[in-house]
Amino acid sequence: MAEIILDSNAFQDALRTISTEIFADNRNISDFAVVGIQSKGVFLAKRIISEIAKLSSVKESEILFGTLDITLHRDDLDDFESDMPIIKDTVIPFDLNRKNIILVDDVLFTGER
């Protein structure tokens, strides 16, 4: 049975808090970029960008966004045997130099109990 860590309201509150803290540390949107780790980290990164856009009064499209696939760098690849995960795109369409990179992943629990 899965435990509920956050309900939808608590999750939205946590997302808003994280976004507010990111924006507080990076008021100039040209100084940072948000990169989501495939696949659910991309979804969370887009939600964070949406919240930051609201806080900063800029369009979501003005906030630098990229995606990163770390599949081949996982420490559990041997566990997949013949069901290897699908490698997705890494797309970082901007210069990373002199940017604060906000790396977003969705990992809540790893390892064995």
C-alpha cells in the first residue's frame, strides 16, 4: 500500500514555496535556467517555471528551460535486465555558462526498505 506523502493542496503549497525560494535567489531571470530530468522532473520543472513566471511577471517562455536524460548514468541499470528504460531527449537550447542551473528531479524515495 502506498503512503500519501502530500495531498494535492500540500503538493501545490510545496511547489509554490520552492518556486518562491528559487525566484528570491534569482530575481534576474536571465541569470538562471531550469532543467528537468526526464521524465517526471520535466513535468515538475514546467510547473516551477509557471510559478516563477507568476512571481516575476514574465512569460513562461522567457525563462530558460531544458531537459536532461540521465538514463545511462543510473546506478540501477543492471536491475532492468531486458526491459531497459527508453532513452529520451536531452535538450538544452541555451548557453550554460554563467547561469545558475536549477536541476529538477522527482525522486522521493530510492533504495530498499
